[in-house]
Amino acid sequence: MLFNTALLHDGADLKETHGATLPPVYQVSAFHHDTAERMADIFSHRAPGYNYTRVANPTIAAFENRITKLEKGIASVASSSGMTAISTATLNLAGAGDEIVSSNGLYGGTYYLFRDLRSLGITTRFVDIASRQEIEAAITEKTKFIFAETIGNPSLVVTDIAMLSDIAKSHGIPLVIDNTVATAYLARPLEQGADIVINSSSKYINGSGTAISGILTDGGSFDWKSPKFPEFADYRKFGKFAFIAKLRNGFARDLGGCLAPMNAFLNLVGLETLGLRMEKACGTALELARWFSDRCPGISVNYPGLETSPSHQTAQRILKNGFGAILTIRTGSRERAFEIMNRLKLVYRISNIGDSRTLIIHPDSTLALHNSPEERVQSGVYDDLLRISVGLEDAPDLIEDFRQAIGGDR
């Protein structure tokens, strides 16, 4: 099946939902069982079923199954936010004394997390993810995985996933990719060599800004019998499902960051139009980026779809169907950036991406507020930079709104 058809039909079980095209919302905390024996069997994993929504729920399971199909993985675990998905994946792989090699051009929340892991004895080595030499130099015997975003937020650096996969495999460690900005519409990291893919489903998967959530998907490609992962010894009997088994029986269950059933349902509704929305938003983003480039002297624009982007050639190889729905502009000064933001009429000043509406933010004073000047530059944040998440408005209307906000006859 092609992309949009698969979104509607792949993984759907009409028998299980009694003919309903969407699964019902099981908005409950816990589940009754006919016998104590049945309850005990579910708790001990001798039988399938549900006991407590923090551990599993039918609505959440339906969402996990659809994402697994979409990302071409073997299993998924949903959680209360994208940050929870990253946190549990990290703790499932690394502990005190271990290290992570990560892109330095990350979303601020992820950067803060990896930096704060020092308090747990986990060291993160931040690198230029486009430099093979720098990545190789950062890997040690203590490194447990490599982490990067398909499209950096807000750096918009496009990651060469195949290159990272080659490096990870040569060192016997997994590659974890955050695919939030690209989504499976633009890239399927598991097919390009990643071992685990993460999505903040609050963004494009949901599509309307109605629910916070995250989800990780295991590709089943990494050999967890590796001596680098002795903590997986009790789970190796699950074969390629060892990572998911350890996660579900550990941090996903014990930290309590479960997804709410209603949020899972809202994500299922949004998922059905992911392809149509991404096609529209990516097309408009390219049109808007070209307008900034051609008609706005004094404004510099960064967008992977432009030939002027440092990531353009990599984007042409890695991304399919478009170049993403996020672009950044540099305005010349912080004061001018604020002035442009404040004069916009259609565009919302909101700290989010992937909404059906176009959103704008000044990362330097918000998302990267607690980063050092050096860290901000590494992540592509400057005091005159604005990040624009393009929505579903018509391109001429957005161009007119930015024209009047910037000023002048353009």
C-alpha cells in the first residue's frame, strides 16, 4: 500500500473494534477479570490482556500498532510526551558510567536532558553530527548509543542516517533517531539503518496541537546478545524483542510516564491525515522560503529545500516527498525579530511545531534560554533568529502576513 492508503488501513482490525473505523477510547484506570488465575497470568505475562492503564491499554495499543506499521518496525511503546520517550529509551540503554554520543544541534529539551544526565553518572559527548571524524573520535568503550534528529530543530541540519548507521555498526552500538520533524512521510530511519526511532507525536502525528505524547519504535535489527549490553541478559530469550521487553518491564512501567487513552485516540485521528498535511505544509514551507530568499533583503533564510542550505545535498538523499515544514530566518537583530513577531496577524506565537496553524518562536529567549552562548551557536540558535513551523494556511496569505510584518513593498 502507498503512504496515505496505509495510514487509513494498515494495522486496522475492524473485527476487534466491532466494525468501528477507529478504536474506542478505553478511558479507565484498570480492568476487571473473570478469575484470579486470569489476572495472575496477565501480570506474569503468561497470557495477553490488560490490568492497569499505566502498563497497557487497548486504545494505546492500537496507536502503538499503527505507528509500528508506519515506521516499519517490530513494536512500539507510547508515552506521555516525546521527552518521556527519549528518557525511557536512554535509561533502557545506559546507566551510571556509560556514555552517549549525540548531535549538538538538538531540540533544547533533549539537549537539557542529555546534559542533566550527568547527575545519574551518564556522560553525553556532543558532536557535529555531519563530521564522521568527530563522531568516531567521541566514541569510547563506554558509549552505549548514538543519537541524532533526522532534521535538527531548530538547526535544520539533515542527518546522514546511513553514515551514522555504518559508524554505529562498526562499534557494535545502536543508532537512535528522533524522527519528529521529518515524520515517516519524509524519512523512515529504520529502513536507512537506524535501530530505534522516536517521535514526539504531539507534533505532526497529532497535527492539531490537542495532545502531548511520544512514542518509540524498535526496528528489531540490533543484536542484544552483544557483551556491551550485559543488562539485557534476562531479556535475550525474547530475541529481537529484547529491547521492548526490557523497556516494558522496566522504565516504561516503573517511571509512570504513560500515555492517556484519550490522547492516543486524538493521535489516531490525526494520523489518518498525516500525509496530506505534510504534503501541504512542506510545499508551503518551500514557497515561503523562496519568497524570503528572493524578496527580502536583510533577511537570511535557512531551509533544507533551498540550494543555499548546507544540508541541501544530504536532504536530497535522505528525505522523500519534501524537505520539512520548518524554516528559520535571521532578521539582523533581536529587536527586529521581536518586532516582526509582534506584527504578525495570522501566525501564532506558540512554543510548538507541527500544528495545523503556522507558529513562530524566538528560540534564543525561550527554547535555548538556559544554554550557554557556545551551546546556542552549536544548536543553530542566534539572538536574531526566528523559527517558523508552517501550517495549512494558503501560501499567499502567509506571504502577505510576513510582508506586512517585515515592512516595505515586497
